[in-house]
Amino acid sequence: MNHAEYDIVVIGGGPAGLAAALEAKRQGANGVLLIERDYALGGILPQCIHDGFGLHRFGQRLSGSQYAQRYIDEVLSADIDVKLDTMVLEVTPERRVYACNERDGILEIQAGAVILAMGCRERTAANIRIFGTRPQGVMTAGAAQRYINIEGYLPGKKVVILGSGDIGLIMARRMTLEGMEVEGVYEVMPHAGGLTRNVVQCLEDFGIPLHLGTTVTRMHGKHTLQGVTVCRVDDGMNPMEGTQRYVECDLLLLAVGLIPENELSMLAGVQLDPRTRGPVLDNLYMTSVPGIFAAGNVAVVFDLVDYVSQSGEQAARGAVRYVRGELPEHPAYHDVTVQGNAAFAVPQRIRADTAGETIFFLRVKTPQRTARLTCHQGDATLASVSHAAVTPPEMITCTAGVQGSGDVLLKVE
């Protein structure tokens, strides 16, 4: 077994991990190691050839691959060790990282601090329990995106898309441009799951119908997909008898949500938030395990990559402070709670010893017009932000100067 020691070990080479590694180096960390299980850095971004990335961070409309390359170039020119094709097997509460690759065999790495940046994965057909066998022709939207944009394969000719997440909407447009027929997008919720701009630019501009309150109840075909049954649902999400309709297709594309990749987090004993399905974080992005931090979509599924990079930098700054011994092991915490239409907020708690300007990320439960987001601590109102409209897919933010005492309340009314 090969042994090594680093100040900072970053797990995941996507936008959060790249930003975290760079910021840790800028903050003066002596040894920074970035571990990526794929053969190249960038995470999912290299297969995102559409634009719209980097508007906040760079003030430009970049493709996903262009956005990633800017960070990759900086990482490769900095004094940062990178291990590709390397799978992390375990992270212990003592910040020992066990990994393996073909070149080094088994690695045992002692980290001063660990930053978890593994991203998220797509929910599959097994997660949503559609009746039928397991025919060829059922895949997630991200998998189809990789087939078309990276591998150069068309996975089908006539497509039904289940779920209106952003990747599914973007792939509806992409497949149409490649000559595939997209019969429609079906969404079980009464509202779209992706950003409004993607509904307009990817569906409405191409005449692709969006069927709200409708789902796929059955797949047909033993070896290859022949078609699906779609059905309206009632207010309780139960299929409505008499509304079934058969749709012929050879590809069922699933865009039914994302799940943070938290297997390593759980092995490390990190407390998870049932609302975000990611770690409970403080304002330095430290988890419940001292010295283990989390950033990007492994912490909460963000809607903008700019926010992902920002969270990586925040986690890196906290990790460097931890390595330097500037943070007490057992600080006092103040809880962050939500009310009204707010579904959750990140971070979920504030360290009393590092209170100050904090950026909160929130999502709402239901679409709402003329909403106001307020941040309260005791009797004081720390921030108030008005929105013409808010929707569940679009994250909203609030910056507040949090004081050193008292719980924080965020409300959307």
C-alpha cells in the first residue's frame, strides 16, 4: 500500500473540485491533491456543448466544456497534484482517504482536511418504479448526452422524455437538431422541473409539447423498447383511470431528478439533511465531521455552475483555516430554519466563532409571484429581497451579515 500526506485532498474533478483545489492553493495550502475517477477533469461539463455557462462568474456565455477548460488550465499550471482514473474507496472520520488506480495500486492518504466534491447522479427507472421489463432503449438524459456529444452515437429515432429537468429539456432540443423525433416531454408535477429559459428555448421554440400532470406508467417490449403508456395523474399523483394512452417509441429518456453522490459522505459518518439529501453544512461548508468539507452538487443540487464553483471556493477557504488550526473543534452553532414557501436553505447552521457575511441558497416549494425573501436573527431583519416570481427549479440567494448569537430564520412570503 502506498502512503502519502497532503494538507488538502479534494475528491472530484468537476467544477466544484476544480474551484476548491485552486482556491486552496491560493490560500497558501502547502500540498493539494485532486482525485478524479474519470480519465479527464471537468466532471459532466465537457459533454455540455450548449452555452449559458459562466454568466455570473465570467460575464460571458460559455459552453460547459469552455467553462471547465478555464479551470482545468489553471489547475494544470498550478502546483496541484492530480490523480486521474483513481477511485476513492473510503474516507474515514480521521480524514484518511483510501483510493486505488492501475498505476499506484492501493493508496492511503492522510489529509489535513478533505473536500467532498463528487457531484450528483441521475435517478434511474428503478428509482421511479415503472412497470415493465428491462428493454434496451431506456436511459437517463445525461447518458444520452454523453452518447451524442462525446461518443457520437444516436441512441434512438423516436423519443419520449419523462421528467422536465434541465438536462432532459436541453436534450429534447439536441436530439431534434440531430434529426430524432421527440414525441413529447411528460412531467408528473403541475409545473416544469427545469429553468423557465430552458422550457422556452428547448421546447416552445421547437414545437415540442410539454404534458404536465402526466407520467409514464408502463414500458412495452421484451428485448427492445416498443412504446410506453402515459397517463394523467390526480392531485395525489395517482394515475387517473381512463386517461391512459399508448405512445410508440424506441427510446425513453429519463430526466427525473438528481441525487447527491453521498456514499463516501455516509462512510465518513457525515450527517445528511433529508431535504437536500446532502451533508448538513455550516457557513464554512464544513460537515458534521471536523475537517471534512463539502461543495457543489454533492452538498445540494445547484441550478447554476457558477454557484457550484463559488461553493467550492468557500469550502476551500474553510478547509485551509482548519488545517492552520484557526478553527476550534467544538464551536457553538446557530441553526438556520425556513418558513413560508421556502423548502430548504444552505448552509443549515452558522458557527458562532465565524459569523459574518453569509450567502444562503434556497429553493421554494411551489411557484409564486411577487415573493419576498427575508432573513431574520432574533428581532433584527438582516436582509430583504423581492422577486417578481420564484419557481422550485430556480435557486434564490440571500446575503446577510449574520451576528455571533441567535438562530437564523429565512422566510419566503
